[in-house]
Amino acid sequence: MNRYCFVATDCEKASDHQAGEHEFVEIEMLSLKDFRKLLRTGKMTDVEVGYLGLDFLNLL
């Protein structure tokens, strides 16, 4: 499995994503406060990536 992670800031949704045949993508726009709450719930499948992103932004 390949995993690519990136951090994007000051973004705006320009259009809806059209997933490819073998692609599973769910886009959800969250405030930073709500994202942190979601990380703490344990409901994310890749919590590590979330914390890496926060660390990259010096928000830990």
C-alpha cells in the first residue's frame, strides 16, 4: 500500500471530486477545532497522518 500525505492551508472547495473506478475518496471540510475533536474520537482510519499534519503546522 502506498500512502501519500500532504497539508494544504487556506483552501476553498472549487468543485466536487469524481472518484475513479478503483478509488475510494471521501472529502470532508472541517475546522481545525472539529478536526482535532475527530482525531480524539478514534473514528478515523489513519490517526497518525492527522497528528503528523498538526505537527508539521506546529499545532501540537
